[in-house]
Amino acid sequence: MAGQANKKYNASLAEGVGKPGFPHFPPAVYVHISPMIYHITSNAAWMAARAAGSYTADCLPTQGFIHFSTRDQVLHVANTLFHGQPGLVLLAVDPARLGAPLRYEEAHPGEYFPHLYGPLNLDAVIAVYPFPPQSDGSFDWPPGCPGEV
């Protein structure tokens, strides 16, 4: 079932190309596609998602996507946006299992972040790590969180 939403989305794009009103997309930009993507959320939000059967961050209805990070971006995002915040978890997500479209988009000049355009299906989450801040409020990789090769 995962991936059917992507196929429908891609088919709808193909049908609209060249038609009046079809959105213009910038030329393709090649970026490193991470074999694993990550999302930081509260443990309470994750527990609610498990009960509901899917995860929708607060930004999905307002921005149209859920923010993710590559391995190289996680600690910067955590230390910039979540400094000192307790009660967080780090979701490790396999992009190949996603049911909604994933796009890498430029958030800052030359820096591309993965954005999920729909809810996160729970079967794409391969691991959940407690993500507490250190005593100085900064974050480091949680114990047991494997690095990418």
C-alpha cells in the first residue's frame, strides 16, 4: 500500500503538464537522497500518532508538509529549534516505505531538506529513539541510534 499515493500524485502531475494553470516547477536539482530521514517530535505527539494510526505534525495543515532532516541535519535542527526541550523522540524513517510524496527542497541556499507532503504512515518508522537534551540543553545522537553508511 505504501507508495500508491506517490504513484497517484506522479500520475496527476503527468496529466497536467502543458495544460493552462499547471504549476511551474523550477528545473530539477540533484541532491543527495538520504537512505534514512529523521523527524523530531514530542513523545506525547508520537503516542497520539500510534493511537490514531498515522502521524500529522502541526505544520502539515499550515505549510502543506512535514519537516524532516537528513542525518547530517538532525543535530543542527535539534540545537536550533529544540534547545533544552525535554520529552522529545527522534523518529528514524525509511523513505522507501512512505505513502505520501517526499521532496527534497531548498530551505536555505544550497541546503535541501526532505519534506513529506502528507501524513506519515507508521510502518515507515523503523525506529524511535528517546531524544533528551544534555545538561547544557544541547543535543547529541541518542545511544543506539545507528549511523548511516
